[in-house]
Amino acid sequence: MLGRIADVLVPSIGRLSVTTDPGFKIMTGSLYAANHTSLADPAIVLAALHRIGANPVVMATAGLWRVPLLGRLLARGGHIPVHRGDRRAGDALDAAVQALEQGRSVLIYAEGGLPRRRDAGEAAPGSFRSGLARLAERTGVPVVPVGQAGARRVTSGSTMKQLAGLATAPLRRPGLHVHVGTPLRLTGDRAGRSATAHSAVTDAWRRAATRLGEPAALAA
């Protein structure tokens, strides 16, 4: 449901385009790993994945479940709250394992949070936390790298700047691009798995950001 809603709403705030690696095929029970740069990018990523036929459950900060209507949609869709810095933090991984074992796909933001930068520019994904590697280790499911660019053109910076950006986005209609890479099987120790996934997500981000002519991607 969230994917369908996002695919309806996102075109009102920007011009979304989606690409995939050649020969890409949807695989059920996959772990989608995306870079996280803005409060807007979960909707953008979900809209893009919906367009290619993927509708994963999302691992997201537990505070969203307290937002009226959105919280009910998240609970109804079986999405997974992440209680950061809480003894319940491990429950999210257990719930994700259960979803994957049931054949559902899961979307994870392996960086674990948003960058602290206040500018609207792009930058390569930050370091990954251990959650992605631990999920891949426990389940053996394929990991699908997802790179998104342009979300910071919608919302970034201070709270006031983010609100202003969201309000003016329908007039500005910034370019938004999501690239979905080839699924891969992570092997090796936990650090090696994380490094492999980070490299793949960075490559997907670079492809998306290059599509938008972002200086950071062009320099890389």
C-alpha cells in the first residue's frame, strides 16, 4: 500500500525516473539496501521500487509509528519499527528475518540515520552499521543495492528549510532518480559483507547522481 501511495504522491513533488542494471529481475524474499540522505527519500525509493514491481516492508525509525495515519499504514503493512538506542533494537532484526523467511522483501537503510550536512548536494553513502550484514548472514537472501539521488533537493538542512523545500517542491519539480543494481550474495565475515554491500550501494548511488548531473558523482 505504501508503495502505491508513494507512486501517486512523489510525481507531485518532483520528476522521478528509475533505471536498473541490465537483466535485472525481481526476486522475492530479497533485502533491498538504499542510501539515506533526506526525510523525503523513503517515499521516493518506495515509489521507484513499486514501478519495477517490488513492494518491500520497510525498516524505519519507530517514531514514525506515532504519526497519525502514517503509523496506522505502517502497522497495517507489516513494516518494521527500529528502536535505536533501546533494548528493543534487536527486535527489528528478528522481525526482518521473519519477514524474509516468509518470502517478503525488506528495505533497510544500512547507514542507520541521516547525514548531518545542511546543504542540498549529494555525497557518497556513509559507513554502514552491522544490521545489513547480520541479516544477510542469518538469512542468506540476496541483497539488492539501491541508489537514490535528488531527495535532498526536496528536503534538507534545518527544519524551516525542510518545510520550505517541501512546500515549494511542487513548483520547482526537482529531478529525482533511483537506480536498482544487480542482486548479490554476500560472503565472508561480517566486515567483508558490509564492505561489499557498501560498495554496491555506492555504485548504485553514483549512477543515480550522475544521471542528475550531481557534482559529487561526476567528481568521483
